[in-house]
Amino acid sequence: MAKLWRYFAVTVLAFSIVGIYVLAAFNLKVFNPVAEILEDYSFTDFYYKLLDTGERETSRIVTIVDMTELRKRRDFAQLFMEVDALHPKAVGVDVVFEGYKEEDLEGDSLLAATVCQLHNFVFSYKIIEAESMEGETVHSFYTPNDKVNEGFTNMPRQLYGGMKRSVSIGREVGGKVVPSFIKKVVDIYAGQEVVPLSDKDVNINFSPKYYHVVPYDSIMEYRDLIEDHLVLIGAMTEEGDMHYTPQGKIAGVELLAYAAETMLRQTEIRHASTGVTMVASFIIVFLSVILLSHYKAFTTRKKTLFRVIFGASLIRGLLIAGWLSLIVWVTFILFCSYNYSISLAIAMSAIALIYMAENLYDTIYNIIVFKKEEKKNEV
């Protein structure tokens, strides 16, 4: 019972030390860069790195049409007609055509007339996120009166974090929940509502994939990649539309491709709740304390050459690394099999501080024993 109490106390102290470091990181100005890194980190990023072995699965659902070099609106109209002629199941256009082009009003008219004829296309608009303009939107020049099928393309983001890991299903604007761009595209492709409309986000599954990218001026040559596919039209190399993701810095249209694939294949990443994460972390650290305590007892019980070598810092480090690797692989298999992620960040931090926690426990224990003996001597 005394040993179990010690294991429990050391585990609690290890988490307490981690808590002190975290509080310091988030509240002391000198640690602000560290706090931002911690806030923007997800353990799933590590899993994606393990999955990326070089050979990526090629998507059979989504094809991307790169229109980075397109500038004239009459050329956009031509592109849309060419894509539509190859009978895709659904098309998403990740472009907002703001304002009329006075130097090319004929191009404006052609684009507006073309867009109105496309029934399985979804076009992008933006919701202005500034607090002073809440509920304001930016649409293409033709949308107010032409009743074009639209969806917003704003991506959920942290206030200071730049990583994009989720996509909105809908968002409340003016007291009404409106569907996102990717929800509309996915529903058209599936022929039914894939995810119920709500003001919620979907955690994108960034398991490495390869998406075919078709040049805007070679549409007819890639019929097999357009017909019956979900086609996303956007800029692949425009710096202003690049985003940081677990797959590195990628184009916004590719980010939408990952989101569409996640929703259609129902492979959303489900993160363990805070309660589950804390319980799992406590069990892992508790077992680690027991393991390291038995290891320490084994190496110090009787002095032999083998025990002395086995008790070296290098061996101890390898033992901890092996134990952590086993834990990571168990959670990695859980992630691969069920798209379920348990963050091990807190558990690993606590394991790294077990020896400090043991020293702190021994110090506290010795102080208590000393005080008791001192009282006895006074009596």
C-alpha cells in the first residue's frame, strides 16, 4: 500500500510540475512565443508525419483545376463551359469576382450569363470577420440578382494560430445559419445531405493524398479526371491563398479538397475529450512511474557488473524511449483504424519529469519525517 501511495503521489507531482511550466508559458511575457507554439500544436500532426511514407494515395473523388494564370473574365466563362461540357458531378469555384471590370464589360456580361446556366456549380463568397462588420459579406459582382448557388469559404482559425485543421459546415449570419461552400459542393456530389447543416466545424483528415491537378488550358485532354468527379477550380500557386496545414503550406483549393474528401468518406478526425485525455495520460504516467521504480530498484538492489551497466543513464534513456515508442504506436494504430486521436503531449511531458517528481516527493517526505522526529525530541 505504501508503494502504491508513492507511485500515486509521484504521478500527481509530475503533472503538477507540468502544470507550473504551462502556466508560466502562457502567463509570462518571456514565454509568449513558446505559448503560441503550444497553442497551435496538435498531436495529430505527428501521426500524419508517420503516415507520409512517400507513396500517397491518389484521390478518386476530387480533381483540381488550376486557374492561377487566368485573368480575363471571358476566359473564366470559357473554362466553366468546358468543365461543364465534360459532365462533372459537382464543381466548386474558389474565386470571388469582386466588382465590374469597366475595361471589359462584355467579359462581365459573358461570365454572368454563363454562371447562371451552371446548375451543379457552387461559387465562393466571403464573410467579413471584423467585429465592426459582423455579418457583412463579399460576393461576386453578379450574385445579388442572379441567384447563383454560393457558399462561404472562410476557414475556422485561432486568433493567433495560423494552422488550418478544420472546415465549417455552416455559420450563423444575421440570425440564420448559412451553409459553407464545401458543404454545398459535397451535397451536390453525393446527391443528398452528407452532413446536417449546423454552426459547427469538421476536423479535416489530412492523411497524405495526391490530387490530380489539371491546367486550365488543357481541360479537354483530361476528360477522365473531370467526368463524374468533384471538381474544384482554384489557384494552386497564388501566395495570397496559401495556408499552413499538417501537410505543410498548401493552396486553399487543395485544403478544400482534403475537406471534401473527409466529409464524403466520413473520415473526420475525432479528438478525445479533455476528460478522456487526462484519464489516459494519468494511467500512462502512473504505469511509467511503476516501470521506472522497478527499474531503479533492480539496478540498485545488488551491485553486479550487469546491473551497473544496465543502470547507466544511456540504458535508462533507451528504456524510456522504448516505452514511449510503444505508447505512441498503440495510439497511432487507434488513429489509423478509427480516426481517433488522443494527445500524448501532457503524458510525455509528465514522464520526462518523473525523476524530478520523485526527488520532490523524497524531499517532502524527509521534511515530514524530520518534523515528526523533532516533535518527539521536544516531548
